[in-house]
Amino acid sequence: MKAQETQSRVLKRCMLEHPAIADKMKYQFARICQLIGETAEKPSDVAYAVKSIHRGMEYCPEDAELLACLCKLYMRVCYA
């Protein structure tokens, strides 16, 4: 969670100061959100993971890995 917060700050600052590497920072933020989604186990973790993945999809809306992770989380919730 701390990595996500830190990367979010880095991304916002990077977009203003270094727009050339903003895409790499967006991708990194999406990967952090994906890791949070993959490690969620408890129901409260799953709710946070879904929110996290939605935040990642704001920057990378067509990322197949994020979408797959989100689907797995929804399937875990629906079929639990």
C-alpha cells in the first residue's frame, strides 16, 4: 500500500517535471496495483485490491494484466 501511495506521488510529480518518462511511471503504477490485487486474501483485502486496480486502470485503461487480475478478484468474491 505504501508503494502505491509513493508511486502515485512520483507519477503526479513526473507528469509535471518529466513528461517524457510519464508512460513508464504509469506502467509501474499499474504493476503495483496488480501486485496488490494478486496478494489479496481476506474480504477486506479484496475490496481494497479492487479499488487499487481501478486506480491503476485510470492510467492504463486497456492493460490486459490489470483486467485479468480484476476478473479473478470478482470471481473470487462471487463464487466464495
